[in-house]
Amino acid sequence: MLVAALLAFPAVVPNSVGNLGSLLETFLPWAGLAVPALLCLALLRRSVLATVSLVLPAAVWAMVFGGRALPADREAAGDLTVLQHNVGEENPDHEGTALALARAGADLIALEELTPAVRPFYEDVLASGHPHRAVVGTVGLWSRFPLADARPVDIRPADVGPDWNRGMRVTARTPQGDVAVYVAHLPSIRIRPSDGFGSGRRDESAAALGAAVASETLDRVVLLGDLNGTLDDRGLVPLTSRMVSARRGFGFSWPATLPLARIDHVMTRTAVPVAAWTLPATGSDHLPLIARVDL
């Protein structure tokens, strides 16, 4: 009963103590593993009642996550193919990463952790297929289509200095019309004994990004970014309440060696992300996420 309640109503766990609510929501799909574990215990106890009662949490998990458990339709048609990737500051093979992204066939490629030292790798490799680019701080966008009106988006937490630039907005002039494209890298989260799930800065930055999207004058908006949070995390409500994401496929993107959470996202407003899935690992600690969007 407790497992079923947490799956259905994770918001009952408060964030007032160590942001435990957001921690639960980050890994909420994995709470379903409690069902087979409890089934083993029920069989060991030879308890018919305990075994039958597990139908409830199993049914709740299926209702909440059943759609995501279906594989993404990679053949789905869309007007726009977009790719999101945190290339990783510690990536030992940026040239190989750039080549893999260039081969993915995306119309738009958004990158984060694009430091000045590694930026030339991506400029050189992506230039032929994506001649238009815009870079602000450590985030950038490469495009097959012309770009205009590129500008920073201030998503800095209050205690961060002005040299921290991890948000941008640009207009992509697609064959279907203008689209406002946002690229963002929200602050990372650390789990520490002193403050628990340290999502305060991330939440503050998400609120600023949500406000920027809300004030956007173009109808069609595409957000590409490493948001350091999942769709279930209440800290991203300023974004998830205004935008939609492809719902089929879990698309776990981090960590690349054993993906446990989808913290890289493609979200849209007045457009439909018809499919999204991850690509094979690069040298980054994130997996690339590719999506098709119907404008």
C-alpha cells in the first residue's frame, strides 16, 4: 500500500527536509522494483493475501509509467529533428563526439559544457552540415537553417556571478516558419549529508527559465537542455507546466555508463514532440538525446 501511494502521490513526501520529495521523484520509475522484491517476500511467507495485494502497486506503476515503458517510435515523422547533448567537460574525445553528433541527421544540435577549449572541435566538424550557429557562454546551437536574434537568457541563481552564462534564446527560421529555440544548462545537484538533495539552485534557475518561456512572443518554442532534473521532479514544474515532452520511452540519459535518470530534455510549446530516444554513448557522462518535433 505504501509503495502504491508513493507511486501515485509522490508529492506527499515534503521537500522541507533535505528535498526528499524531489529525490524520490528523480528516481520514481525505479520504485517499481519494490514490487518483485515484495513478491519474493510474499512467496517466502507463502502469503496469498500479500501476493494478491501486489496487484495494486503493479497496476499503479503501469498507469503512471506504462506509456513511457513503450519504446519510442524512431520512424515517426516530424517537421524538425533536434538533438540535445551535454558534451562533458571531462570528455576525452571531443572530436569523436562531434563526428557522432554530425552523423545523427539532426536539423538542430544543442550543446552544453561547451568550454572555449573544446569549442573549436565542434565548430570544425559541424560547420559543413550545420553552417549556422549561435553560442552564449557554455551553451550553443548549430543549425541547418538560418538563426537570428540570439541572446543570453539570465537563469543565474542569486548567489552566482555574472560570468555564469548557461542559457540562450535564438530564432530558427525553419521552412515551417520561425521557432524560438532555448538552450539551457541548469545547475547541477549534489547529494550531501548536510543538506540532502541539493536542488535549490537548480529550482531557482528552472523558475527563471520558466518565466522566460512564459514571456516568449513566438508561439512555437523548443527547449533543449540539460535540466538536471526529471519530468516527475517538482522542481521543474515551472517548465513542465508550460511545455510538453515526448512520453514514450524512458530515455534515461545519465550517467552514460548506467543510465538511471532522464535529465536531458526536449520540450515544446505549440508543437508536438512525437518521439525522443537516446543515442549511443560518446565520451561524455551524458547520452545524446534526439527527438522529432511536429510543428
